[in-house]
Amino acid sequence: MVAAGIDLEDQQHRLHADAVALGQHATDLQRAKIQERRNSLQRQIEAWTEIQQLYIPGVVVLRARAGPSDSPVLAEDFPLWLPSAAVLKISVNPRILEHEWELRYGQAHETLDCLRRHLRLRTHMYKYKDRFIRGQQENTRARTTIAGVEQWVASDANRYRKAYDALDTLAPLLLKTGWRMMLRLLRPEDIRGFEEDRTISRDRIQLSWIWKTPQAEPSGTVRSGEETSEEREDTQEALRIKWCKARARAARWWEECQLLDEEMRRVLAFHKWQASWWKEQAHRHEDVSSELAEGLEAYAERQAELRLAMRDRCCTAWANVPDYIRAANAAMQIDDADSEMTFVA
């Protein structure tokens, strides 16, 4: 009964999404197909509610309290009153709640797998479009395909949130703990693939938690990240690619630190050399009057003092930079047996 109810809930969501997508300019055939699906779903719901009343008699009272409405309720909007929703209003057999918990727990993990797969597909579609698609017609078709994938992603997110809300309701009633370590609240910013977010700095990019959640086996145990399946291998491959990109960026930043250290040393050396050069210019002119020689000497000394002041200013401003560079060098020491690249401070 509970499994059938969850399936009806999914059908309601799909039907509602398809009905909204019709728009004002839908053809008669499209509207007829939606109505046919609506009638079929309505018959399934009516048959299911009769069975539901045998297991949860209190739902009759809940539906009676709602009372008759002026307009008929569409099949996709009909309240199913699954155990996780009904338990907030009436008493429900704990065994039924336990059954829904197990089903919702599996539904959440299954939906996360679908979400990850569709996010990988979306990433591939974007990269394929940017690399190979040219022309207005081809770009329009590609955007239409990507829009379809976006709908799948949104549907997966909505389905996961329903499962999460049900688990959140049932957990305190069934004394379930620890499940939040693997299943978390799905926020809009969590729904992202391995593609890099251009809105933030690369060194601040963090992988969404949906890619770190282990998969659940049908028996209820959790599959370790080391076990590989076809989908898990795709995820691991994407992680390896992302790690290589991050490592390449770190290598470039490490090189920039070394260049910065050398540039600072040269700036200080240049200021010192130029101060000495100006001091040498003070007594360079011998065939001038004493007044002009005094002025030239004062000007040269003034320029030398300015260069030394600039050097002192740089030394003060950069006093802690060598410590930062040494810390970066220590952090960038890499000892990878599978790679020939090694950074040594």
C-alpha cells in the first residue's frame, strides 16, 4: 500500500509538471493526452484509497474534514495522505511508518543517483555545445535538449525533497538517528555538477555534498566509495579530472609564489643600486660653478634618499611575505608515486 502510494505521488508530480509545460498554445492532441493520463491516474487513486482505508482508517476522517469543494480536485492535486503526512493528524500503525521509512530511505538514495547522473549529462551537454555546436539552428536544438535535462534535474530535486521531508517527519517517531550523515537538506546551491562555478574564486570552490554521499544497497547497507559500478566509475573519473585541474592550478600558484619572491628581491636590489647610482652622480660634474655643483649634489642626494626610503617602505610592507611563501612551500610538498611532479620547499 505504501509503495503504491509513493508511486502515485511520483505520477502526480510528473503529470503536474507536464500539464504546466503545456502552456496556452497547446494543441488539442496534447491536451487530450494530458486528460487521458489524468483520468487514468484518478482511477488508480480511487482504487488505492479504498485499500488505504483498510490500513489507515483515520484518513476517512481527514478527507471528510476537507469537505466538498466547489470545483473538482484534479488527480495531480488530490491529497494522498501517506503515513508520513497522516501521522501529524491521526494515529498510524508503527509498522506502516517503518515500511514507509525504508521505502523513503531507498527513494532518497535512488533519487540522488538519478540527480548525479543527470548533472553529469548536463555537464557533458554544455561542454559538447560549447565545443562543437555552431549556428543558430544547431544552438537552438542544443538549448532545447539542455532544457529537457534541466527539467529532469528539477524533477529529481523535487522528488528527493519529498523523500527527505518524509524521513524528517518519521525519524523522531521511529527513533532513527544517524541518517542525516548521508542524507542532507538539498538547497538550490547544492545542485551543481563538477563544472566550475565562475562566480567565485577557483581556490574557494567546494564540491557539493551530493557527490560525497555513498550509495545504499537494496539490503539497506551502505556501499563504500571504493566499490565501483558503472555510475560510480563515472563519478570517480570526474573526481580525478577535477583533482588534476586543482593540482595544476596549485602548481601554477606555487610557481607564482617563487616568481614573486624573486621579483621582490630584485625590486629591493634595484632601489639600493639606484640610490648608489644617484650618489655617484653628485660629484660627476667638475666644470660647473660652485653654486650649480652644490645644487646638483643636493638633488642627487635627495634622489638617493628617496630610493632608500622606497626600499625601506618595501621592506616594511613585505616583512611577512617570506613567511607566507615558506608556508606555501611546505604545503606544496607533493610525494605522489604515480606522478613525476614533486614540489620541494
